[in-house]
Amino acid sequence: MHYEEIFRAFDRDQDGYLSGKELGKCMKKALGEKFSSKELQYIISCADKDEDGRMDCDEFRMTATVLKMVNLEELKELRGVFGGFDLDGNGTISKAEFGACMERMGQGVSAEECNDMIKSADRDGDEVISFLEFVLMVKEAEQKSEMLEDEQSMREAFNMFDENGDGHIDREELKQVLASMNQDSVPTDTEIDEMFKLADQNGDGTITFNEFRSLLHDS
């Protein structure tokens, strides 16, 4: 069941908004987690841009997405960080505020780069970053950083096998590296053939980086 369907199912009076009580049932269905009344009020305060004490469908969808990525403690910590960017305290980060804070952090960006970053984070198109949009931006940046680190680690491992640096691992390179890693148990030709059968997707007798990466991801 999608978030929109869950929202409609628990919006008992069909007014397009969730009260605190309705939100609790929605969150239980969407996330399988039960929140206290105090926690629900805090969650509403994080998402309720018009400060009417209720949550509409877009706010609920964004909130559920965020709470799949962070717990309440992390949410509170990130709200403190958000406050450092929201210089005028109006609950959103403008382009000027974002650029000023990035420069203060020693990460100066051009006006074009700032616009691109705001556009990427701005899910509802209002040209500012709300708190939940900020949380998603931070978590997505963390995930991207982790992916880059993972990619770098895989590249280093691949280069260890690719002894002549030609961008491919051949049977002899694989055998030599595996033998040097475990001299008491040198792989047999049959074992090398089996490894190549798993990794060499195009059957050309060598292993490219993409094939090497696919093998590690699938293992």
C-alpha cells in the first residue's frame, strides 16, 4: 500500500488532513512503529509548514520517507543543524542562506552551484528548502559518499589483481595474487576456471572492473 493510500484510509473525516491521532495510526501502518502523543506532536511540528497542527498528504508522504531513513534522535540532531542554516528562523532555507552558510563553512559555492543544489533538494518547487527536504538532502549526500567510498575500495582491490594495469584481470594475474595471499592453498586451474565462469560475463577470458564489481555485489 502506497503512502497516499494509507493517508486516505486513515483520514477518517476525509478533510485532507491528519490529526495527531490519525497520524499515529498512519505511521503504525506505514512504518510498523508506534509513537507516543508527544512524539507525534514533534513529528507534526517538523513537517507542518503552515503551522496549523495538522498534516496533509504531501507532508505525510515526506515525513514517512524521512522516518524510514532516520530515527527521532537523528531527526532532532538534524533539526539543530537545520537551524544553523535557517538564519532568519522562518522554517526554510533560502538560496541566500544556503550560500552564506556554505561559505561560512569554507565550502563556498557559485550562484549557479547554489541554485542547482537548491533545485535538487526542493521537492515541492517553492524555491526554498524545508526541514524535511533538508534531512533528505543530507541523508542522500551521505549515501552518495558511502557509494563513492565503496567504489574506491573496489577499484583498489581490482588494481591489486590487475598487476600490469591494462584494465583487465587475466587468469594468470588472478592465480598469482590469490597464491600470494594464501601460499598454503594455491588455487588449482579448475578453481580459477570456476572463478572466471562466475565473473567473466562476456566470455572474453578476462575480468573487467564492472565484471569484478558485479561479482562482489552478487557474492
